[in-house]
Amino acid sequence: MRLAPVYSLTPLKDILRHYNELSVRGFNSEVVNKSLESLLLAVRGRGNQPRVQSDYSLPELDQSWRMQKIIEDIEFGLRPDQFFSANDLAETARTLGDLGYKNTDLLPKFFEKVINRIPNPN
């Protein structure tokens, strides 16, 4: 997955395919975070106005079923009964913002997860 931006003709599809293979074992916040970071590197490596042949463009990436799988897994990890590493939580939120991913339902769940981590002083 790390070398997909360099060696693949369809890096976004390959990164998401590798993520789907890894996520069969269950939710892992580190895998989610590393996959999103690899996607960001591949998108940045294309430049400002890329010519996309058989890979996803940015609008197609947001709508793809593969990206929706990552978002569903993030939503699963944001449930109160699931562990989501604080570092991976912050990096995941930052990377989604850097990718320009827009989901108004996801942001409150991030805040809720952070607030639940803060101990009550009373």
C-alpha cells in the first residue's frame, strides 16, 4: 500500500483495495489512519490538475464504494464502545480535511469521541 503512489497506474484504487483486504480482520485505527495518509500522498503526488485515466478523480473518490467502506469503518470506530487511538483519531480527522472529504454527519461524531475521552473533573 505504501508503494502504490509510486508504482501503480491506479494508486487510489490500489490503496483502497489493500485497505479492504486489511479491514476483513476487524477495525484497526492505525490501518485506517495509514490508509488515509497513503491516499493523501497519492492525491498530492498527482499535482493540481491531474489527468486521470482509469483511477479515481477527487469527486469520484468521495463517491466510490471503496471510500464509503473506510468512512463506515471510521463511524464504527467512533462508537463509544470502540477503541480509537487518540493520535490516530486526530490524524484521521486532519487527513480527511486535507483530502477535502465532506461529511457533516462525521464531524460531530469526532467531537463526541473526544469529549468522551476527557475525564469529568467532578
